[in-house]
Amino acid sequence: MCLLHYASDGEDVLRYKIDSLRSQLANAVSEYNSFTAGPVVQLSQALDIYILESQQKQSKKGRK
């Protein structure tokens, strides 16, 4: 039971990070008025990493 709660907490943290980065990315695109400005690209790449991690976790769940 404790392990399930821990997994859920980890998923919540990951979901929060993804939502936070999405918001930061949207703000950066508005601020720089560009999809290719350095800070925008950095945020996008960071978001990609977390989305990939989330997808991998979901994939592992589906195989169990």
C-alpha cells in the first residue's frame, strides 16, 4: 500500500513539473515572440525530457 502511494506521489510531482514547464514555455514564447529563442528552446527541451519520462512510466504500467 505504501509503495502505491509513493508511486502516485512521484506521478503527481512529474505531472506538476510538466504543467509548470508548459506554462513557463508559453510565457517564454509570448515574451520572446519566437519559438527559436534560446530560453524557449531550453524550456522546450526540458519539457520533452519530462514528457518522455511520463510516457515511459505509463508504458511500463501498461505492461504489468
